[in-house]
Amino acid sequence: MAGAPVGDDVYAEDPTVNRLQEYGAELLGQEAALFCATGSLANLLGIWLVAERGVEVLCDERAHIVRAELGAHGALHGITTRTWRSVDGVARLEQIEAEVSHIGGHLVKTAAIEIENTLNFASGAIQPLEEVRGISQFAAGHGLGVHLDGARLGNACVATGHSMGDYGSLATTVTLCLSKGLGAPVGSLLASTRENIAKARVQRKRLGGGWRQAGVLAAAGLYALENNVNRLSEDHRAARGFAEEVTRLAPWAIGGEIPTNIVVIDTGKLPADELLARAGAQGLKLSKLGDHEVRAVTHLDVTHEDCVEAGKIVAAILGEVEPR
């Protein structure tokens, strides 16, 4: 990072940023890419490209764009959302097709479909490639855009053996987070056509997201893409190790398999805040998702052994608790 050649990215003159964007676009199966400070900004721009003011985007009710981006798409771009409820976090064409609104007049018109892969709040659920392909073909046939929130797309690809381009090429716009499991300190990519990325660059600046010598951060993103994708499988193994320990003493706390690196835990009759406090006192940090639900996420800064020990901490606490 310290040795990265830099320039003014507002003028597209930062060579390291340009290299990251070119490499990212190639990986994602798109023509061009834009380096953004956050995944939320990348999503904001990607949705803006596929939906104009006054129309709607369809997405899962647990999607990041509706749960964790502070209503930005409506507040800043005038775009509404409508959701479907999936049982397992998988987006399926037959369910989505029934929700699409083609009628004008008093009904809000559907402009695009949003898919998140992996789906964060559904325990890192993977979107099967064939389902995404079917949704993409349906959208193309009905003049709809497809935005793929690929914050953890690398996790889905490592788990399935598909490439990022296999997924990314099926979307109109696609994002990829360079932090999280990939380990860069800052940044996400938005990829699409050259025309779309040129528009997004202007809107990024309009939203205050233009930056100057960003190559110091882009260098970390390049390193992450070149070195840290395949190792995501280690995080998946660590998540399973964590979950196995929890379920030894609290078999009711985790439902289903752990497909990637996210474990959602039911705290039973124990309030989530109390679990967080008791685990925190032992040096373990977890995230609260609801009054009786917490989340654990594995990443390259914790070892498999760390995660097994973390699972033992949670198990010891929940082993004394009754399920709801």
C-alpha cells in the first residue's frame, strides 16, 4: 500500500485504482468497474443504474439493501422496494415472477430484481447459479434490470466452484466487497457496462464519493483479489467448527447447515443482549440481529482453533438456556 503509484482518481488518473477496476471488471464478467468506499455506496449506485425515481426494485425481505442501508435508495434516489419471503434465502424465479408488476397507472412498476449472494441475514445462503441464470433470462425478456449484491460473492464461488464471472455476467450491475473475508481494509467494486460505469462515476462524485490518491487503498484490494479468494474455504471450515461446538450443548440454537462463513444463532429464552454481554466478558464479539438472535462471522483474522474455542464459549452459555 505504501509503495503504490497514485494519482487523482476523480480525473481517473490513479494507476493503481485503474488497475484494480480493470482486474475487477474482468473477474466479474463485465466491461468496466468503479472503486467505491463502501458496499452500501456501490449498491446505491448499482440500484440507481437499473431503476429510475418512482419505480420499484424487488428483493428478498432479508436483503442488505432493505435492512441495512438506512433507506438510502428511497431517501436519496426515490426508488421504492418490494420484497419476497424466501424460506432458505434462495431466490427462485417462480416466486419472483409472481411479484413483478408490469401494470402502470396507480401501481408502482417493477424496474429491476435484486439478488444478494451470499445472503447475509439468511446465514450466508448461496444463490445457485442455475436459479440466477433463470432470473436473468426472465428479466431480460421483460425489460428488467438485475442487480447482484455480491458483497460475499467470493464465498459463494469458493463453495460452489463457479467463477465470479459466471455469476457477475448474468447481472446488469454487480458489486463485490474487498473487505470482509477478502481482508482489505476498505472498499467495494461496482461493475457493469462502460456506459453505466461512466454514469456511476458522475453520481459517485455527486454523492460525495469522489476521492483523490485512492491507490493506497486500491493496492490492498488488488492484493485481496489476487491472494485471498481461495482461502475463503478456511473461513467456511472455521464456521462449521464453531457451529459444531455450539450444537453439542445447544442443538436447537442453529438450524440447518452452514454453507459459508456466517452462523446465525437462536439464543432461546436468553435475551440476545445478555448473550453478547456474557460472551463479551470472555473476549468474544458477536453481532445482534434481533432480540433472540445473534450472528457470528468467520474471517482471515481468526483461526480455526479460535472459532472452535468461540463455539465452546457460546455453547457453555446456551447449554444452560431453554429453547423458545
